[in-house]
Amino acid sequence: MKSISELQKIREKVLSEVNLRQDRQDGIRIVVGMATCGIAAGARPVMQEFISEISKRNLLNVKVIQTGCIGMCRLEPIVEVYVPGQEKVTYVKMTPDKVARIVSEHIVNGKVVDEYTVGAQS
């Protein structure tokens, strides 16, 4: 960088990229909490089962990603589902056995599996 204007251009470019990511409407995101508490509670097999189920069903508009601590360690493993234009849904105390139902009912058919959500477990 040789000038303040170059720094400003870099800043504007990065901010526009961040805004694009925040405003995305390009598909469903399944976010698995993979901090130490999540991993210890079994988040890795849950994430692998989501990846497997999404792949098996050939759901191209769904991304499975990981994040750090979601903040409710006693309810781990935690999975958050983001569907464009809808409220986030937080599933808690997840197991690989619950994944197929969530994918079938929530991801494919749009019906939240209420008994697995944070509201049912609190």
C-alpha cells in the first residue's frame, strides 16, 4: 500500500464482499457447532451424517458448514439451519440418528422438527 486511497479501496472491496455474504439467498445452510464442547459431545459424526444425507439426496442448494462455539454447551451437539427468508432454527442434542428426519422433514419439505429444537429442550 502506498497511499490512504489504496487502503480505502481495499476496505470498500472487503466490505462489499462481506455484505454479499450476509445478503445471500442462494441456498440452505446447515451449520454444525464444532468447538471443543461440540466435538466432545459428538458433533463430528453428526456433521458427517448431514454431509452424507445431503449428498445421497443430491441436494445441490444445501451447504453443510462448521462453526465454533454457539454458546449453549449443555445442549451440544448443536446444529443451526438457515433457510433464506425464514428464521434460523436451532436443533440441539443432535445425534446422527436424527439427521435423516431433519433433512427429510425440514430441508426437503420445509417442516421444522419441533421436538429437536432448542425451544423443546430448554
